[in-house]
Amino acid sequence: MFPGIFFELINQSPELANVYQFSAVEVKQLSFRLDGVFLPKPEVNEPIYFVEVQFQVDTTFYSRFFSEIFLYLDKTQLQNDWRGVVIYPTRSVESKDTFRYQELLQMPRVRRIYLDELSVTVPSVGIETIKLVVESEETAVTKAKVLIEQVREVMRDAIEQRDMIQLIETIILYKFTKKSRKEIEAMLGLGDIRQSLVYQEALEEGELKGELKGKLKGKLETVPLMLKLGATVEQIAEALSLNIEDVRKAAQENSTN
């Protein structure tokens, strides 16, 4: 949803996202699925980025990750260089079974990011929002409120502002799974924001641009990632304002790949 945040995570300019298109890619020969692939536009000689979000211990993760990458490279006509990025909440989630992949993991070609160790020299609302995933329940709501205010101050584009606020709300919903979306909205003080003229204009502008159809596809593409974060089908449907049957279908397709 926010490609610029990804490039900030790997210490690149968020503006680099403008020369990439993001998608979830299925390598059909062996039914492999990559969480996310940043493909450079045809006229740009930038590397392909393969991204995986790993929030559970999986002893076979690296064998699958590298198999997916090399199989994809074998099947594509692209000649660009490549980079692999794995995002973990903490080091404890990473599998210790890395002996066979040490050379690859020690190369700059593959980067492992641990959200609880992430530090930035330049303040970034995007990075701080991602770090909210590993924030404790005791401080998450307070930090989320601060981030929402920063979003409203820093982001000039009304649609981007709305989407970032929705992302913050969704992360908090993961942390408080027993609370409804309305309760989360009240906790974060979002009622007045959503009634504001700017927010309503952002909704209207998105509709006028035909954004809704594209956003539905984009939202469904995030379902596998949200499942990895531990959200249920019902929570995902509520958080993204999607039909529960559409989410269930996307979840089922992900489980069969």
C-alpha cells in the first residue's frame, strides 16, 4: 500500500518507489507465492526486490525463499539484478537453520530487517508506523495517536493521509483483537477526523478517480500479509472494509499456494 515505506526501510529514498510497480507474484510451476515483488519499470535499470514478511518461526523459510527467487528469475525475461529483503518483528522469530544459506545471507544482496531494532536518523512517519507493529499494548495507542497527528500535519495529499491513518488503525486492530473497529476508532479519536471536510473530500476524490476498483485489488493483495500478522478473516474484512466472502476467497487461494 505504501511502497515508499519499503524503500525507507532499506535506506533508500522513498521517491525510488515511483520507478517501481508492486505486486504479489505466484510462480505457478511449483505453486510458490512471493509476498511482494518490486519490479522496476521497463526503462529503469534498478534491481528487482523480493520481499517477505515473516512473523512466525519457520525452519524451512530460507529454502523456500531462495527457491522462489531463483525459480522466478529463471522464468522471467527480465535481466535486472535482484535483492532479497526479509522483515521480522524480532530476531527470535528467525529460524536458526541457516547453515546452508550463510553465504547468501552474509552478502549485501540479502537484507534482514528486525522491526524492534529499527532505528532511523531522519524522522519518518512511515517507518514509525511500521514499528508500531512491535510496540507494546501499553504504549501502542498513545503512539498511534501521536502518529495520526503527525500524518495530518506532514502529509499534504488527502488520499495518502487517509490511507496512512487507515494503516495505523489496522495495526492497532491487530493488537487488540477483542475490540471492534468502532471501539478502536473511539480509542484513537478517529470519529471527528472521518467527519472532517478534508477526509470526506479524500473519499470523494478517490471515487471520482476510479480509485475504488484499483484499491479493491490492492486490498485483496494484502490479505496474505495480514494473515501472517495473525489477523482473522473477519478482522481483515472489517479493517479493510471488504466483503467477508472476498477476503475468505483470497485467504483460501493463499492457503492452496
